[in-house]
Amino acid sequence: MAGKFPAISITGPRQSGKTTLVKACFPHYQYFSLEDPDIRLLAEQDPRSFLSGSEKGIILDEVQRLPQLFSYIQGIADTNRRPGRFILTGSQNFLLLENISQSLAGRVAILKLLPLSITELHHAQIKEPDYESCLLKGFYPGLFDRDIEPSDFYPHYLQTYVERDIRMLKNINDLSMFIRFVKMCAGRTGQLVNLSSLANDSGISVPTAKSWISLLEASYIIFLLEPHYRNMTRRLVKAPKLYFTDTGLLCHLLGIKNKEQLSLHYLKGNIFENMIMGELMKAKLNQGLEPSLTFWRDKTGHEVDCILEEGNSLMPVEIKAGRTFQEEYLKGIKYYRKLAGENLPSILIYGGNQEYTVENVIILPYFSAGDAALRIISARDDEE
């Protein structure tokens, strides 16, 4: 992208590795963090001089902290459209994209960086002994790079998020109520979003719940998976499903501290599903592409956890935490195939270690799920 656009924007949650990535990709660029008040003051007082070094390339970290810079960047980019001149990063998607849409539309490529994927960890020779360890630890690079325990990392991560990002994005008077709301969301991971129920349980209004959901999504704490609407039946649910960007933070919010507590927790299957959804998203985003993931569910309760879409191809995907394949795992896929009127190639991602095929369903182990699933659907689309 840096060879095609004057500016590159990289967004993602705090501590996902954006700064490390851009410094590694552009080692000779000048680097400025606008989190630093001295740097921010310098840029605010004389933006033209501050950006004068951009001729050789400049990295502006947390650029949404100074929105007025975007107009100056636009002017420079229009005067000299040399590609790859500005590298912009930010952890607040809403503020960053709002400024980009106003000033840099057509001049910037927008990329997203989530925490590490299981595939990336394996490439770095880092392998957790089982998926429970993955769920509990999560995937933020600092947990591996600096060998920080999740019990130390996530309380500080949450505190930093609330004190810095939330206060900047929204004037929330009662932060303890907001934290309670986030924990209520954690208890609904992998479930349909019901704003009325969420608002009632959190002691807030429905409009406030809707606003706070948008806030969590904009700051990459959660993501929403939209329902699949393509034909078959009109009796489909219309509400999205809620997932957390990282299962380590999710487990922290749920008060799960070890494998014993996780194994007995009523949401264990949902947390596993959350991890796999994240892996599917990362596999797509790490190719510089927007994820085309939905789920399918009718109002009688029949459901397929995920529908992968690639070109003209649709592929149903079921996600099960069990380590041993069971015939009942295919129930949702079979029902979906029946409605579709064809024996669609499908995928089941489970907690086991073996890969094989049953009834035209490819069974994939959790640790290769994301990249393997996208490879399969891409190959099928190429055939068609």
C-alpha cells in the first residue's frame, strides 16, 4: 500500500503492535508520538514546520490526538503525491476515520491490526499447550514479548483504556457504571445483542447502551458480527452477535483466572467460538482485506456459527470446543445445506488436533483454523 498511496493509516486496539510494525517496515522514517505532550504542543504551534520532514517519510503515532494535522497532511499530499510519505497510526477507530473521511479520502489506504494470531505465534515458535491456555492468556504481543502474566497485564490495560481512550471519545461521568456495562457485555459474548436487556441489567437507558456499544466497537474492545440475509427463509434474526477482540481481556472481565475455572464456566464454548471468530478476522485483515464474515440463524433456533464469503462462494462454518468430533456437531450445517438445496462444502473448527473430512465437511483443528479456512474458501471460489 505504501507504494500506491501518499498516506497509510493503521488502526487497531492499544498494544496490538502498530508502532512496532511501522517502525520495522519503515526504519528510516522520522517517528513522532502525539501521545507525548511536548511533541503534540510542537505540532500544534507550528504544524508546517513539524511536517516539513515528511519529504523523507514520517510516522505519526496516535495521530487522532491532533485532528488539525489532517488538513495540513492533505495539502502536502495534494502538492506532492509521492506514495508512502505519511504513516498514520491510531487506536481510536472512530476519531481517526472521521478525520480521514473529511480530509484524506482517496489519498489514504486504511489497514487494521488486531493482536497476534495463533498462526503468527506458531511462526515465532511460540505454542501454548492447549486452547484453554490461548483463551486465558489472549494474544496481545506484550504478553509474549515482555513475558507479562495476564493477571498483571489486563487490569492495567483496562485502566489505561478507560482513563485515556474513553475520556477522549465520550464524556462519561460514572466510569464504574461503564466498567459494569463492559462486564455485562462479556457475559453475552457469542450471543445476539439485546439492547433492552443489556440496558436493564446495567442500570442505564437503551440509547446509552447503544452509544456505549458503538464506543466499545470504535475502540476495538468488541466487534459485532452481522447476520446473513441471503434468501432461504425470511424468518431470520436481524440482531448482530457480540464478540470481544481478545479472549484474554474477555476472561479477565468474566473473572476467570485459571483452567479449572474456565473448564467449569458456562460460557466456555462461547469463549472458544470468540477466539475462532477472531482468528478468521485476523487471517483476512493480515492480508489487507476486509473480513466478509456473517452468521446465519432463523427464528426457530437453527444456526450456523459463521458464513465465509469469497467472491461467489459461500461456505458454512461451525465452531465447537469439544476435542472429539461428534455427529451432532454437523446438525446446523446439514439444516443449512437442506435449505440451500445442495451439499455445500463446509468447515467444522473444533478443539481437537486432527484434520480430516466427514460428509463433505472439512474438520479443522483450532490452531490452523483462520488461515486454513480462508485458503479453502479461496480455492473453491477459484474453481467456480
